[in-house]
Amino acid sequence: MPEIIKYTEEELVLLLKKKDQQAFSYLYDNYAGALNGVINRMVNNRELAEDILQEAFVKIWNNFDNYDTGKGRLFTWMMNITRNLTIDTMRSKGYKKQAKIFGDEYSVSNLTGDNKAVERFDAMDIRNQLSNLKPEQKDIIDLAYFNGFTQEEISKQMGIPLGTVKTRMRTAILELRKMLHNK
Amino acid sequence: MNVKEIISSGILELYCMGLTSETETNEVRQWAAQYPEVAEEIKAIETSLENYAQQNAIIPSAPVKEKILSAINTTAPVVDMSKTGSAATKAVVKQVFPFWKNVAAASIILLLASLFFNYTFYNKSQLLSKELASTQTDLLKQKEITGAMKQDMGVMADRNAQPVSLNAMPDVADAAARIYWMKNSGEVYIDPSNLPAPPKGKQYQFWAIVDGVPESGGMINTDIEVNGKKVHIQKMKSFGRAQAFAVSLEDAGPEKPVPSKVIVMGKI
């Protein structure tokens, strides 16, 4: 995603609170890809992902008044809206039916760390950049961040005690921070 | 928990990923407000996750943005519903009204223009149909005149027509008539246009003198007028042979057996 900074996050938030459509267009250009990537990881269906992305951005626009800068970064808030919307979709009747038709490959429960569906979306350079991330570290981040798993689900999926999820997550993200900040 | 313990526990990471319970979330927010280091750490985690998501970005297809932008334009008033009812109503009116206002204005203008043209064209068409009717009447009259004149011309120009001039008798002031006698068929035509108008209660009778005896050739009509002009030439009874023709003035009524007062006469 090209990073042509036109607005600072503060400016962007201010304009979006005023329902500035140009700022919204900028928001889309800068964050749609990242959010779409997350949705794709979760539903593994490009068309459906774009439908959810569309719904998410409309929701972001309509509920922008609810965004509180004190509660976190803009992207975190958008990410939560998007992920919740995606989880709602995946829990809906229609989606479950579709997932059944396509087989277990597309169901949530099978998106483990060594799942090929997850890796399919990894671009070459990211893979190289993140190659220092241990598989279980990448898994725990992806399960939480990209698959929307709860702590309990992660614990079950990875076969680790619930209490360990927190510390494992801490280590994994510390590693991620190191890598992304040293690029 | 002190700041270090909070940071190293991993709860902030879970918080940033939206995996904390409501209680935990409130706890973390309290710490963030209380300790700048915690807030700073949260920001760092958020940024790293944001970068991670950007690294895994999948650019959506082009129409998605268009769909979103058109969706927010149509749902814009819905947003204001959450504020106050009146604001929402205002927004709706603002969005929809100008369009319909323009449509209504355009409709009225078109209607007025249409009415104006209807009125103008109706008047014009009324005028034209009146003019057409009068023109047709004129044409009909002209045709009648032309027809009568053609008939006159036909009689005069016939190569078998022998003209006979009837001149006024000595005791008559000023009168004349002309006969066209068709030698082949015996038909007799008279042009009475130079006879004076008969006095009231009188009319002219036509005679042929055959072997010294006057025979009636019929009454002459001096009343028929076409378009203000007297019919010039009219057909009388046919005579195979005659030595002279005459016109007499008689009392109005049926033909008389003998002429009472001869006005004009002419020999063949």
C-alpha cells in the first residue's frame, strides 16, 4: 500500500467527525487493503470478503461519532468493527451453509498455523521479512488477529493452557515489533 | 500490579487484539489513563499490529470503493438519526428536496409552455379553418361564374350558331336582344342582357315567327343572377325553321298564345 501521507491521524479523525467525504476516500485508500486482508484470512472468499469490507466501511462512516481517540488508534477501532462484522457473518446461517458446501477447508476451526489457506495470501517479501517469526508465534498472532479466535479458542487450538496464551502472545508480538521496526 | 508487571503480562497485547473481556478492557483503559508508559506501550503494540495488517493487505477490486461511496451518500441521513430527530429530518429534506423541487419547477414550466402553445395554436387553427371555408366559398362562386361564362362562350363560339339581332320596335325607347340559332339542331339561345328590366308584374316572352304565325318559345327569365351578374344566355324552345324571332312584354303568369306588345324583333 503506497504511503503518501496527506493527513495526520488527528487531522483525519477531525475531518471524518465532520463527515468529510474526501477524508473518507483517503481513509479507504489507506486502510481498505489491510482490512480486506484480514477479512480474507477469516472467510477465505474474495467476493464475500469484499461484501463485508463494504459493510464495514459504511459502518465506520455511520458510526464515526463513536470513535474515541482516547481508547486507541483509529486503525484498531476500524479493525475491531471489521472483525466483529466478519465474525457475525461467519456465524450467520447463510455462511455456515456455504462453508459446509465448500468443505472443512474453509471453516474457521481448521485455520491452524500450518494451514495452507493462510499462507496462500502471504506475499513473498512479507514472508521473508517475517521469516524470523517462529511458526507458533505467527500462528498465535494470526489466530487472534486474522481469525478472530478468543483466548479459549486459541488455547484449545494450540493445545496450550489458557494462562499461557497471554505470555505467548506477548513474546510473539514483541518479536513482530522488533522485525517491523527494524526494516 | 505495577507498570512493569502490566506491560510484561501480555494483557495489553490481548487488549489491542480485542481479545480481552469487558472487565479486562476497562482495567486496561484505567491503567492507560493512569500510567503514560502503559498508554505508550499500547500505542506501540497497535502500531505493530497495524503494520502487520498492512503487510498482509489485499487490495480490494475497484468497484468496492464506488459502492461504498454511493452507499454512504444514500445512508448519510441515517447517521444523523442517532443525534436528534429534527436534525435527521433536516438532512433528509436537504438531500431529497432540491431534486424534486427542480422536477416540480420544470413540470410547471413545461405545463405553462404547453398551455400557451395550445392556446396559440388553437386560435391559429380556428382562424385558418375560417379562412379556408371562405376561400372555398369564393372558389365555388368563381367556378359557377366561370361555368356560366364558358356556357355563353360555347354558344357564341359554336360554328353552327347563327346570330340574329333583335332590334327595338319603333315605339320602344331602348331595347335589344340577340339570338343564337343552331342551324344543325334547331336549338335557340337568347342573350337578354340588353333588355330593360321588366316593370313589376310583367315579364318577357319569346316568339318564333314560323310562316307568318308567332309561336311561343317560352318565358325569358330575367331574375336569375349568379354572383350579382345576370345569366346572359339561356336556352329557349327549339325551332326547326323560322323566319323571324321576337320578344314581347306580357303579364306575369303562364305563356300567352299571342303576343300583346312586341318589344324587339329581328328577321333571319
